[in-house]
Amino acid sequence: MSKTAKTWITVIIIIVLIIAVWIIWGGNKAVIPAPTPTPTADLQGTSNNASSSDLVSSGLTTAMNDNSDTAVASDLATIDAEMVGLGEDSKSADSSINNPPSSPGDGLQ
Amino acid sequence: MNTKTIGLTTIFGIALLLSLNTASAQQITNTSITVGSTTRSAALEKKIKNWQGRGAKEIDKRIENMGKLSVRVNAMKNISAGDKTALSGTLGGLSNGLSVLKMAISAESSTTTLGENLKSLMEAYRVYTLLEPQVHVIIAADRIKTIINQQTIVAGKLQSRLAQDVNLSTNTAVQASLADFTVKITSAATEAQAAVTLIASLKPDMGDKTIMNANTKALKDSQVKIKVAEQALKDSRKDLQVIVKLITTKPTSSASSISATSTSDR
């Protein structure tokens, strides 16, 4: 075997080894899972957490307390309906007190 | 023997004939009585039918009203389940009693018994004439309490809104409306409770004029209290409206203040 041939074979082996090492090392590196942040770490983070003032400004607190104009208007409409009902109840009470039904004995002679 | 037999037969026959004649005469007499009093019997029959019809009509009217009242009682929101059951039971009991009475009246042909039945209807009538307005007052008082609760919730919401704006919360009109609201709500609650207290322990008069007058006075007084409470709730509702209007159309000074605060925040 000539010296040139030996040199080429050596070069090829080295290249094959390098490729093998690269594949094995690189493949393993790709399989290693990325570190998963623990919930505690996430909750303790600061950049993406909303403060209480953020909640207020987002309207969430308003929705929870139901103090919005729409909610109040709805409440008042319910009250007005009940007031109408109260007027009817009052009239019924008034009628039953001041205009009792005729006695079944009246005129039975 | 034959003569004797003939004689006995003749006597027997005469006696039989006399007996038949007497029975016939009695029958004729009875018929004649019936015939003779046909006009009077028809009038009596007409009277009985009239009494039965009127009794049935009055009973039906009361049963229908008690059914409606029972529905309203079950829809009440502020009395205990026990009180609700007791009240419904009273209404149901009276209703059932009247149904039984109606059947007895419709089946009765004796004027004496019919008269007694109608008399018991009068007694039931006295219970009914007290129970119906009593329940109406209780129902109205219950609704008043419901409205008080609803208005109080809305007032709380409005106060939360006002708390975010110092100038608006200290606004004279707002303060006056809130103060008046509290007075009116308190008045409504007091009057409604007093109305119920007035009529809660009344008993049917059962024909006693003194008790009847006392019951009527108590019922009328309670109705006056219900009306006072109703007016108080109308006034408190107006107070809420004033505050709502001030919140939705903020005064100029308040608006500028809010604007300044916002600027300083930036």
C-alpha cells in the first residue's frame, strides 16, 4: 500500500470519526430536555405578574363587584318592577280591607 | 154456615173496601195537599236552588282568591319556610273546608240543614274576611323588605363608585341623597314591620261587633303603614337616581379634579 493511499485512508477514518462523534454528541444534546420552570419560580417571577392595581385598571375588580353602570341600571330596573308589584299588593290589601266580599248570607231570606 | 161465611166475607169485604177507601181518601188528601201547595213548594224549591247557587258562587270566589294568595305566599322571599308553610296551611285548610261545605250545600234539600250549612259558611266567611286582608298585608310587607334589600345593595354599589372620587363623594347633593336614603329605608322597614305586627294576632270576630270594629281599625291602620312604607321606598328610589345621575354626569369641579389626578399619576 502506498503512502498516499495510507494517508487518504487515515483522513477518511478521521472524517468518519469526527462525523460519528458530531452525530452522537449533537443528537444527545438535542434530546436533553430544556429545564422546566417550577410553578414556584413562575409565581415568583415579576415580569409577567399582574399587581392588584393592574387588576383594578383592567376592570376585573369592577366586574367582580358588579358596580358597573350596566349592572346598576339592571338592578334599578329590577327594583322598579318590584315597586310596580308593591303598588298592586298595596291595592289588593286596600281593596280586601275596605271592600270585603259580600256576605253569603245577605239576601238569603 | 154458608150464610155465616157469606156474612163474614161481606163484613171483611166492606172493611177492606172501607180501608181502601180510607187509604184512597188519604192519598187524595195527600195529593190535594201537595197539589194545593204546588205554588208554595215551587217557591221553596226555587229558594233552595237560589241559596245553593249563591253559596256555591261565594265559596268558589273565595277558593279562587285563596289559591291566588297561596301562590303569592309561596313566592314570598323574606319569611321563614316554617311561617310560609303555616300560612299556606291555613289558606289550604280554609279552602278545603269550604269545598266540603260547598258539596254539602249543593246536596242539601232540607231548608233547616241548608240554613245551618249557610250559617257555617257565614262563620267561614268571617275567617275569610279577616284572613284575606291579613295575608295581603303580609305579602306587601314582604315585598317591601325585598325592595329594601335591593335598594341597599344598589346604594352599596354606588358608594363603592363614589369612594373612587373624593370630590363626588363629598358633593352636597350626594351627601344629602345618601342621608335621605338611609332615613327613608329605615322608615320603610319600620312601617312594614309595624303593619305586620298590627294584624298578626287578630282573631275572627265571629259576629262580635266590638271585635269586628277593632279588627277593621287594625287592618286599616296597617294598610296606612304599608302606604307610608311604599312612599318611603319611592323617595329612596329617587335618592338613588340622583346619585346615579351625579355619577354618570360628574360635576365640572369633580371632572377637573379627576383629570388632574390622572395627570399627576402619569
